[in-house]
Amino acid sequence: MITMRNILYKLLHKIKLVRKIQNISNFFWNNIYFSYPENIEKKACLYKKILLIAPHPDDETFWMWWFLYTFRDKIDIVRITNKKNKMRYNEAKNLLSYLDKNNEEPMFIFDDENINTKYLCMQLKNMCIKKQYDVICVPSIFDCHHDHLQITKIIKDVFWGNYNLIQCDVLQYEVWNTLVPTHYLNITENIEHKKKMMNIFFSQLKTVNYIDWVLSLNKYRWFQNSINWYCEWYILTTMKEFISLYQK
């Protein structure tokens, strides 16, 4: 039943959303200048330690494939959920084999889809202090998936007011919502490798053809900016900028 209270609630929600978008737009104009996105390859090659946070097994491959494939020897992949799902665990193991990392075990935090935010904050904080990563890769704050948004909020909570813990960049990757990117990467030359690696996650492809969806996004990014056939796009900021952006 539609009540006046429900109507007012939805209206207030829309007003808050519009204001948030305006604040974020102002932040971009003032802090992350709108210009033609830069190629991230040279910058990325300077990173010595990379942490890639994937809410689910397969996110690291579908959306951050170039970093995963190129920097396999200096990247740590943390999958947040599905440790006790045998099929998904085996798929993560097969991915490591494809990357010639046969001696490694897939790193998971939780057994199922339930995320204990307090425990996750503690785990990520300890890991980042110990490893001192140069860049942390997370889903975008504009993402519409609940689990993805939880991860970006947790990163904000871990580092808010604690910039001295680790001086690093934050690379937000594109998933379900398109970005206003600061950087791009042309992945055309090795696109067949990406297709093969995505096919490892057979359990997710049985009902939805994610491969077509992901490659369509990569192609759209080329068409939109006339760079080349397939591209991945990102927002690269400092940790302080990331937190400021999130708080908008």
C-alpha cells in the first residue's frame, strides 16, 4: 500500500542522491581534473606491491584482468566471500594455476556470503600495515552492488584519520556502473587471455553470459573514446582523495 510517508521517504532519498552527485561532481572538478584519461601502464609499472580486493571470486578477473595478468608476481588477491563453496574455491585455484602460481592457495576472508565488517576491517588493516602496499584496488564507490559498496566503505573506515598507517594510492575499478575515469588501459593485444581466464569461472557462466557483458563494456569504452578495441577503465586517487570522495 502506497502511503504519504512512503512517497515522502522516496522523495527525500532522491533529493539526497542528487545532492550527493552534485558534491561528487564538485569534488572531481576541484581535485581530479576532467581531461582525457591517461594511460595507466607507466604509473602501474612503478608499483611494487599491489593489493586487489575482490568481493567475490571472479571479480578480480572480470574487472581487473590487466593488473592481475601483468603483475601476477607482485599482486595479492583477497577474495572476501565464498571460501567454503567448493566449486568457487577450485575455480580460484585454477586461476592461480593459469598464472603459474601453483604453490599458492587462494586467499579468502569469509566462508559464505555474509560479511562481518568489524572482522574484515581488522584483517585488512593488519594486512596493509604488514605489507605496506603501494596501491589498493577496490570496486568503485559508484557501484550499485551491495557487497561491492560494503568493501569501499570498509576501506574508508580502515584508513579514515589513519593516513600514517600506509601511504598508498587507491585504484577503483569499473563493474556495474560506468565511471568518469582518470585512467585507462588498452587490453586488445591480450584479449584472448582474458577470455580464457574468464572461462575458468564456469559456475558463474551457467546462467549468465558474463563474458559477453564484460567484453561489451570493454568495447564500449573503446567506442566512447576512440582509443582502441578493448579497454579497462579506472579512477586513480590517493587514499586521502578516496576518503574525501567517499564522504561526499
